[in-house]
Amino acid sequence: MRPFSRLVVGSMGPDDPTDLLVTLDAEDAFDVEADLPRVTAPTLVTGGTQDAFDTRELFEGTAAGVQNGRAHIYQGSGHLRTSGSSATTNLTLGFMLAGTPLPS
């Protein structure tokens, strides 16, 4: 399945990756760690232990830096599987609804 997914993902890439490369460079240079305590909204950070772009420490550190942050790390999952899974969608929805008062 993994070779097939690489083939599919690779075919969705742009013919000219210049914009993507510029975006990735900017993302890597952008550091908001000092400003994380200013975030007051409940925040859920999800990530996978096999993410090729970001580390578990980055996910957990980001959540720890936010006033009401939580991290959920998927063991054995990479970037695409974590961000595109129904488990992440359900977890995020539950997280959002947990802070929503129910109508009486």
C-alpha cells in the first residue's frame, strides 16, 4: 500500500514545485514560539510519530506553549495519515464540542 500511496501523492504534485518550496522555506524560518502564550483559545495539536516534516517534540512543545493546549500523537502515523484520517476528524470534533455548552 505504501508504494501505491507514494505514486498517488506524487502524481498530485505540481509540475513546477517552486511555490511549494518557497512556502516550505518560509514555514521553516517562521518561529512563533515566544508568542504561543498569547493564544488563549483551547488548542489541539495532532501529529504522528512517523511525520517526515515535524517531530513529536515540536507537536508537544507547541501544545505546551499554548495556555490551554493539548497534544495527541498517533503512534506509527505520518503527516498525511494523521491529517487526513477520520480518527483525527473525530478527535478534533470531540475536542471542539467538549468546550461547547449544550442547550438547555
